[in-house]
Amino acid sequence: MTEQRPPAPPQISPYVFPVLLAGFGLWCFYDGWLTGDPEMLKHQLFNRIASGVLLTWAILDFIRTRKRDKAEQAAKNAGPSAH
């Protein structure tokens, strides 16, 4: 008898984290720079700094993830033909 293995769980895209970072960064950007809500003015400096950090982090992580994906694709494409 052959043993059946359970199916592997679905894989999460590596781009989920940069997208979440960008979403939070845009939210902080709106609250820090664009909103006129007096309640948010208490947190304006925090939101301005957080938006800069989160958006920069999102861009850098997106670039790093894209480079890693391209390197993995190149390794997959070059691997079988090398033998």
C-alpha cells in the first residue's frame, strides 16, 4: 500500500509583508500630513515619523523580495540545464 501524504498548506506570497507595511505607512502618512482632524493632531509627529519609516521599509523590502524571486527563478531555470 502506498502512503498518502496530506496536501501541503497554501503558500503565502512573499509580497504580503511589503504590502502591509505600505498600507500602514500610507495610513500614517494620511494621519500625519493630510488629515485635519483635531484629535489626530496630538499624534501628528508620531504619524509623520512612522510614515517615513514604514514606507521606506516597504520599498526596501519589496526590492529585496523581488531580487530574491528573480534569483530563485534564475536558479530554477539554470539548474536543470547545467546537468
